[in-house]
Amino acid sequence: MLVASLGAISQSKFISKNAYISFYSSTPLEDILGESNEAVTILNAETGEIAFQALMTTFHFKRALMEEHFNENYMESTKFPKAKFNGKIDGYNSSILSGPVNDIKVTGILSVHGVDKTITISAKLGLEDGKLVGLSNFKVIPENYGIKIPSLVRDKIGKEMEITVKANYLPFGN
Amino acid sequence: MKIKYAIVLALVVIAVGAGIGLKMFFKPHADISKLKAEFKLDASALISEFELDENAATTKYSEKILEINGELKSKNKMQNGTDLLILEDEMQGISCQLDSVWASANQPTIQSLQIGKSITIKGICKGYLMEIKVSPAIIVNSH
């Protein structure tokens, strides 16, 4: 149903159903890296709006125990299953979609662990080998999103977590 | 003598504790092929349930092992080498990322899969994000 109704605007939206998102933190004991290849992002070519969503449970860690702690203790994935970002490219002009990969800024609301914050992130967007790609790398402070980290491990984990995002966009509806 | 016993006991407790701790720390990821499915259902029925009430379906199925039967719509290899199967609907169906260990041992099965045919997969349901995400998954039956 939804797919049929999107037919008329197929040229103005781009989607990636298997976007990459990772979460990285360095600790003296070992580095913590959670990765997901199942994020969904939609880019509106007319307005420059970008929506990005990821299911917390799809983050995969090297150790099963890390995955458990991430979902149960920190992100509370049953209560807050999704992380979302809804933003707009600053000073958007649709011509950037047909040019080479360029630096952009995106301002919007990042919603993690049930907490909404307005942020501006640096990103890259443009054509790479004829395909529209989006990349971003930014830092977040878990405490800003009400994520409690026990004091026992707090000193050992970096204050900021590094988030990396990569998406290969395809025209919607094809 | 008493002190000796106390020391031995303490050492045993420490050794067992350390053993349990290490085992927990190095606990492997779940092996889907050896686990039993909690729910067996048709892809279309599962999709309807998520469309009807996403929150209720997420609570019911998220992180549970599902055995799902449906029509194979597409088969792709992702950039990182993971096999990706999509059931029922290309855009809003069921997305299954195959378990990499299982997939490397079962390449002939994956290669023989035919688009449009019925297939049964087993995997962990991760919830709903435009489509139902199942990973990691294995193929139980293909026709």
C-alpha cells in the first residue's frame, strides 16, 4: 500500500535499507565496537531532509556479553528499541546530489534512549562511482541521553562515544 | 591445619569464580542452528502482525527465535560479504541476514535458492524498521 503511494514521488526520495552505523569507544582493557548494517535512512531530494533510524538490537559486538550489556544495561532496548535522527541539510541545494562527495552540515533532532537533543553534525554527501553516498562521523556523550554508566567503569570508558554512519542511497520505489 | 583448609578453600573459590567470570566474558554468540524456534509462522502473518500493532509485535517477537516460511523475493551479497535474503516484499517484507559461519559452510544451498520459491528460515527477530529484521538467520528448508 505504502509502496504504491510512493510511486508518484519516486524521483524525489532516496533510501538505504542497509545503512551502516557503528558505535566506538576505547577502553584500556579492550576497544568496544558495536556495528549494525540494518539502519534505514531516507533522503528527501526536494527539501534536503534526512531521516535515519536504527534498531538498538541490531548492533553486533565481538563479545556476546558486550551485546547483552549494551541492550540491557545501557540502551534499555526493550523500552527504547530505536535510535532516530530527523534533520535537514543546512543551506540545502539539490545540485549537491549530482556532484562529487562534498562536506555538508546537518541539523536536526537526535533521539536516543528516549531523550531528544538538537544537534548539528558534519557529514559528506554526493556521488561516488555514480552512486549517491552519505557519510558521517560524530561524537555523543552518553550522559546527555540519560544513559547511566556505572562509576566503576566510567573512568575507563572515553567520555565521548564515536558514531560512524555510511549509507549508499538508491532512488525510492525502484 | 585449619588455616591450611581455609587457604585451600579460598583458592578453590577464587579459581571457580575466575572460571565463571572468564566463561561469561568469553561467552560465544548464540548458535542459531542449534536453538529451537519459539514461534513458527508464515511471513505474511508476521508482517500483518507488525503492521497492525508494531509495539505489541515487537514485545512479542523481538530477540526471539522465529521460524518463518515465505516467498523468496531477493538474494544479495552485502558489501561486507553477508548474504541477505528478502521474503514476501522487496521494500516492506522480511530482511534476513544469514549467519556468516553457517553461510560459509552452506554455500551450495544458498546458490541453489530460486527467487519466487518458498523458503523457510530460522533466525533472531530484531524488530521492525520499515521491514522486519531477522539476523542472524539460517535456511531450514528450501524447495
